[in-house]
Amino acid sequence: PIAPNYGSYYGIASLNLNDIPTPQAWSDYILTHLDANANPIFFTGFTRGDPNGPTAFFEFLRNLQNFAGVGTKYVVTNGDPPTGERLVAEGLTEVFDDGQTAIYELPDVVDYFHALDPTCQVVARDWQSADVTCDEASTLVRLELNDPGWAAERDGADAKISTYGEIFQSVEVPAGSTRVTFGFAPRHISLAWLAAIAAVIWMAMWPRWPARRSVRSSSGEIETAAGERHGEGTEHGAD
């Protein structure tokens, strides 16, 4: 009912994707933990690696806990009653149905930001920052792919990002209240900015040569805008 590119366009967090390039780590994770018969480049919820292999619905039910473990809160399906009955039987709750599209909520979903110590209080401010309050030191987990280029800060000071759960991000937090902020910049972005600035300066300093347009002088010679004169090759030269 909804293709992954709509999630990208409207800013809806979506596990499914059909964007390229796809990080190898995420492709491997899909096949290992979410859908063994998926095409990880087109993880759309219906595209199959082997048309004769397990369906996407079968793989979703088989890996239901894994989907909840990566933060999948809702599954969007068509309004097919047998599909809905099976999902409800597996513990999902119907939260929307207009006869064509139905949405079901998964149980026991892991939060995008969460601490390994369940007694910690974690309040997400947005997708890139969270406030954490713990009685003892703990670990904050962010269910974002730990790609090179990510950086983190604890209360404005640099913090190390470690890999959690094979592909996700984690940061150690001390006892007390801490604000953790994540930011992303492609690798070698500083060199790219320097190259861009150098290119702009070079273009600005490039000599502005006069346009070479030809005009006819009173003596019958062809004179260019640069001041060069050329004799006519015929009695009636072309204008």
C-alpha cells in the first residue's frame, strides 16, 4: 500500500527501502535477521530473491521479534481479512483499517533511543539527540546504522561511538543526566569543501576575454573586437 520511496519523501521512518547504493552491512543484516529471501537492494516487503522461496509475509512472521528489535512499530498491509486475522493471532494490534489499507502495531518494540540499563530514563529530543538520566553508568543505544562519518557528543564533548547489535550505534553515558547528540558528515568532507572553495576562487579570477565579434571597417577590412584587421578574400565578402 505504501512504497519505501514515499517514506523517504515524507520523512517517515521506514525499514523497507529501494534506494541505492545500499550499505553492505545493512544488506547482510536483512538477509540474516529479517528476510532470508529478500532482495536487499529492493527490500520493499514483496520483492523476492527467489520467486519460489518463502514469501515476505512468511519471513515477517518468522522474524517478528527481530523486526520489533530494530524498532519496527507498525506494519502496513492491504485490507485482506485473512492477513489481518493472522497478524492479530501473532500478537499485533489493528490500529487502522479503511477497507483498502490496514495498519497493525507490533508488541514489545525496542525504542530507537534506549539504554541497556532499563532503570535509565531516555527522552528522545529528535532523531539525532536524546537526554539520558541514569543512577549508574550505562550505554545508550541508537538504532541507526553505524556508518563511517557519524560523530557523537556528550554534553558538548566528543564521545566515542561503538557498534552494538552488529550494525547499530552505542555511546557510553555516566551516572546522572547527559545529553547525547549525533551528527553526520561524509568522510573527507573537509577536503571536498577546500576543493569547492578553490574552484570558486579560480572561476572568479579567470580572465574575462572580450568576445571576438567581426565588424566591417570603412576601408573594407574585417576588424574583430580585439582590434585585429583581416583583408577580404573576395570582392563581396559575407557579412
